[in-house]
Amino acid sequence: MSYFNRSFMPRFSRFILVLGSLAALHLLSLNGCVHEPFFPEPLDPNPTDTIPTDTTPVDTTPVDTTPVVCAPDTLYFLQDIFPLMEKHHCAACHTPEKNVAGVSFNSYENILNSNVIDLENPEQSRMYESIIEDDPDKVMPPDPYDPMQPYEIDMIRLWIVQGARNNSCDQSIACDTTDLTYTSRIKPLLEANCTGCHTAGNNPGGGIDLSTYASVAVVARSGQLYGSVARHEGYEPMPKGLDPLSDCDIYRIKAWVSQDYPE
């Protein structure tokens, strides 16, 4: 063999080997997975909010915060009735925790849930019947607490008659009720509107004398004074044959009676 053949053959063999290897790698690459190049998307400097927009219309009607002026002929739970529950220990004795007779008087909701009010027959309401009970063992409040006065009993009756509502009013804007005594407020009011007919020794109308504290206290205690000037059902409207007293005067009488008619 010539020198050329001896030197060329090994190099040619190596070339063939390399070429075969490259061909094999190419065939393998054809059978593998082909992926598109991955280029991350650039961040949007102003991203779009994908949270759905609430299209519910907004109620823009302003809330009426005007306080309710106390009407002189209306009984209010917060100003008139619940204070009686506290004054006569009803709210302290009758609570859900104590469960006395299954009745609770410590809130409006509990009073309603105690089934003691009959709106169709107010005077048959258990709440009313219990305070006019003749049996000393059944009357409320029991001994040793003082019984309710007639005007207080009548206030509860009238509140039920008026619907036993959970109502309230602003006393401060009704009229001035400071220094609410017989001498300073009630006597001048009665002299201006009532004592012309209701004076002892002058054949007082209906036999009612309103010329002294002692005689006025009697009709205040019975509920007759307030019931008449407020013109509640069951009472003779006063002043008789004339326009009613002003709302403020009626309210003052109501407030004075509710404070146990101080002299």
C-alpha cells in the first residue's frame, strides 16, 4: 500500500464517524418535542380592573333626623310607660333571667313576647288586668311595693288603646317644663282656663273643684285631669264648649301628673 493510502484512510474513517454521529443526532432531534420560544409578556403599567362593577343604585334619599315632637294626647312607651315599669319595680322583677310567671317587662320586645297585651280588647290585656286586680295576692305590683295610682293605670290602658307602640318623642322641644309644680305652672294655667266654672262655693261644674291644690290633686291622681284636657275617649272634653288647651299646656299637665303632681 502506498504512503498516501496509509495516511488518508484513518483520517477518512474519522470523518465518516463524525458525519454519522451528526446524522444520528439530527434524526433524534426530529423525533423530540418542539417548543416555541418563550418570551414573557411585559407588565401592563395600567392594568385593567377585572372586578365586576356594582351597578346597584345607591339610595341618596337623606335620612330624616327631625326629632318627633311629643304630642300632648299621645302616650309614649319610652317617656311614659317604661318609666312606670321601672318606678314600680316591674322591670326589675320580671326579667328573662328571673322568669317570674313567664313574663318580662325589662324591654319593649320582651313585653310583646310575654303575650300580656291584647290590642283587640285592651282592658282584657293581662298587663292591664294585673294592675287593677282586687285580690291582694294577685295584684301587681305585689306587697311590699306601692300599688299603681289610678292615673298610672289609666296611662297604661290608654297606651294599649293607642296601639301599644314602641314610640318615643323629644320632650325638650315640646315646651318648657322646668320648675313644673302646681304653684308655678299648673295653678296659673287652671285659673286662666278652668276655675271660672270649677270653683268650690260656685256650684262647680260636674262637682269638680280646681281652685286648690288639694282638690286638683284628687283629679290628677285619678287620671281625670289629664284625660279630660287631652280629650281621651271616656272623658268629658275640657274646657267644655271651648277650644282645647294649647298643646304645650296639655303636655305640661301630663308631665306634672306623671311626676306625681308636686305642689
